Amino acid sequence: MQRIYAPLSRKREAPRLEDVIRPKAIDPSAVDPKALQARVGVSDAHADSLMWNRDLAVASDEGHVDFPRLREANVRLQCFTLVTRGFPFIGGLAAFAAHRKWPRSARAGEWAAANWQIDQLEAFCARSQGTVAITRTAEALEANEAAGRTSAILGVEGGHALEGRVERVQTLYDRGVRFMSLTHLSNNALGGSSFPLMGNRGLTPLGREVLAELARVGMAVDVAHASRRSLEEILSGPAQPFCSHTGVSAVASPWRNLPDPALQRIAQRGGVAGIILGTVYLGGKQVSDFMRHLDHALEVMGEDRVALGSDHDGMVPLPKGMRDVRDLWRITEALLAAGHPEALIAKVLGGNLRRFFRELMQGK
């Protein structure tokens, strides 16, 4: 039987006609998942590829993502995040950056690290022969889609990259950044992280000031990695919330998965949640474990608010049978096997995230 997804609410309402009349579910045996994926396109809300200092304009088997592999997987929108601080207990980013041959200037501080990664993406796009472009406006997003060009959208993992200077939010926006999380793997001067043993701290006065500045410039706030107390404040704050990569705690409850009320509030405020591929957070190592999270998010948020948030190149293992972005077709295959109609598959694979950023960049 075909499932109909609409956001859960406390009050049960009579179904609307448009919620009942749906395209018929696809016979999965009659559809090639790769062909379907090519037809509808993919959008992914989170990849940490820039921190590895690989030339993303060149095809490689290292890591999960580069531009040729994105094109092979029919990824039409890819979010690239800027990582500027490492694990809290070992201070690992400095050693990692040196090992990956970051230039000394990029290792001078968190602000320098963020700007160097933007410089890198700009250089990669310039060498991509027009196949990938940093995308700053809704008009550019539409033009890229029409031209078959991949839209690269920048995000920041952790407001510590600002080094305490709120005015730098505008600088990042001007450089193409369109979302930022206030914290990452540890507490910082803006608020609390969801990482274990961080004490569930709330936002600081600086964090609230940055949140207001995100709203002013039109940048979304990414709730991934926020402590429960910080999450509550962010979801009640002025900036547009979304989550670039997460599991759902109702299915498996590692420290950073989101509970149903948070998912509902993101949906109610016009955001989307990207479901993570990292098996650390899925409670299992199979594509079917990913599907359990995705299907629950659909039940809670509705079919217009769920997206992909792979966490490719994020130091987390992928489900069995998935080596890199080229194997996203296995998610398409699983969606087909679950009996989802093509309209829903198109939304989850790419349409919802593209719509979110189009509306964000139009100022809606």
C-alpha cells in the first residue's frame, strides 16, 4: 500500500483532497534507479570535502566526493562545509591540517582556515570548465539547473570561525556562505555542542548576537551539533533553521540525532532536515538502517521537508555497499523498493533541498 506523508500534529485533521490523490507507486522492478536518479537529480546538504585538501576538479578514488564523481552521480546541488576546529579532546585539526599539507597561512587561525577553504573551492570551480559554480542567488541556482551545472553552496561548521567578530558574518555571506552552525564538536564562545560530556550548555550572549546577524543577512542556521539547550534557543530564534546532516533519535539515539519535536519545528518554520549516511548515527550498517531514519523523518516532517545530508568526507563510514557519492543510487533503489512514488523520490533526492535554498536566497 502506498504511504502518504504529512507532518504529524497533535490534532488529527480530515485528509485534504490533494493529500489523498497521489501518483501511483512505482513498480520497483520496472525502474532503473540510476536512470531515475539521472532524471530527477540529487541535492546533498553536507560534505566535508574541502578540509582534505584534494583537488576536487580532478577525478579520484580518494575520499567520497570530487566534481567528476558528483556529475557521475547526477548531483545538481552540493553543500560544502568549512571545518575550522577538530575533536575537543585531542585538538586534532592542527595535526590533520599539517598532515594534509594545508599551507601555513591557512593554519594561522580559524578565520584563516575558513577563508582558505573558500579560496580553494573558488579555484576548483574556476578549473571545472563551467560544470560547477559557487551559487549565491536563487537566479543562479535556476540557471545552473537549466545548464546542467552543479550548484556548490557553502556552509560553516561552527561559529568559532568568526573568532568572536560578529561583523564577519556579512563577510562570509558576501563570499557565498549561505548557512552556519553555531557550534561543532565542542562548546565554544557561542554556545553548547551536542558532543558527549559537553554539559548541555545553551547559547551565550555572543551566540544570540550571531543568530540575529544570520537572520539579518539572510543566512540559515544549521542546528546540527547543537546541544539540546542551544537547539531550543535556535529554534525559537530569528534565523531560518535547517539541519544539514542528522539521524532521528526515535530510531537510534546517538548523541547528535534530532528528536521528533525538533524535526517538527524545523518543518513548521520552513526548513528541511538532511538525513545522514554515517552509520555511527544510524544504529546499523545497512542502507535499510538509513531508510528507517528517512521514513521516520517523513512521517514526522512530511514529504516536503526531508532531504539527503550525507556527511561525505566527514570521517564516518557509509552503509555497506556504498563507497562514495557514486553509490547514492542505492538510496534511490531503496526508495523504489519501499514503494515510494516518483514524485516523493524526486523531492527527497533533490527537490526539497533545492527549493529550500531557492527560497532562502530569494529572501522568503
